[in-house]
Amino acid sequence: FFTLAVLILNLSGLALADTRRSKSKKRQSNALVGMLPASDGVVTFDVKRFFNDAMPQILSANQPMLAKIMDHLRMIESKGGIDLRKFEQVAAGVTMKTGSGNKLSADPVVIARGSISTDSLLAAAKKAADGKFREEKIGDRNVIIFAAKDEAKKNVPSTVIPGAGLEVLGTAIDGIPNEIAMTSLDSTTLVIGSPERVRQTI
């Protein structure tokens, strides 16, 4: 899952260059942006458009890579019961922090909405975690917290495909929070991020 996320983030930089959207899509994105906590930067993402239009165009000259990403999507759906293509809109808010040696790190929170049951997603996430999570109550929300960085390091692929964006995987893993929290805002809206950022969102 993390490998696929890195692939998509690397490709989305090209996909987001085209900013034309319908008014209804803008309204949906703005609604999610309004739910984000204070952030240094915000990005919105039209998931369906990316998978249906942008990604096939970007990778039209690299059919093996396109096939690999689609295989990852099918694998996630078959193993975890999660079809990422059912998400429609995503908004991410990022705060920047200065760590040791004045090194900057990003602390994002993501709000995703789509034609999918968040209860089913959370249940699938807990099942996939195989007991390696804890649950906390934040307000009236039940929040699931995973040891994200340790698990990501265990699942780094042994082979790197040139040009696939995986060369930055190690750096990306170092930059993610030690823990990732997930909870639902409503029946079709999921929030994911560090426990602190999820707490701010709620």
C-alpha cells in the first residue's frame, strides 16, 4: 500500500498541473478543505479523474508501469477489501516542522471522501494490521493508531524500478510520522494522519 502511495504521489505532481475542474468538483474539494486544521499548505486531489484520465495519459508510454500500479490496486482490493478507486475527493493539509539539525519535516493530515463505507475501511485496516494497533477515544471518535514507520520499513521492496519514483522511498519513509491514526468523520469520509493532526481535525 505504501509503495503504491509513493508511486501515485510522484505521478500526481504531473497530473495536478491541469487545474480545470467542474464547479461541483470544486465545491466538494472546498468542503473537505474547510474540515482541515490550520496548515502551512493544502492540496486537493480528484481521485477518479486521476485514475481514469490523468494516470493512463501520463503512463501511456510506460504500459508496464501502468499495469504494475493496476496490479497493486487489485491486490489491495483482494487482500484488504479496499478499492481505492472508490474514493472521489481528497484534501491534504501539511504543517512543516523543524527537527534536529534544522531539518524540515512535513506532518500531513488527509481527508478522503467517496462512495465507500468508512466503517468497512476501518475494519479492513484493523484486520490487515493483524493486531498491531491500538485504539484511543478522541472526543466521541474511536481512533485507530498504527506504528506506521516500522511497518513501512519492513515492506520496502527489494527491487527498484528506474523512473517509478521508488528511488525516494527510503527518504519518504524517514519523513512519515512514527504513528498513523485513522478515524471516520462520517459514513463516507475518512481522516488519516499523525495522531496530533487527526486530533486537531476532530
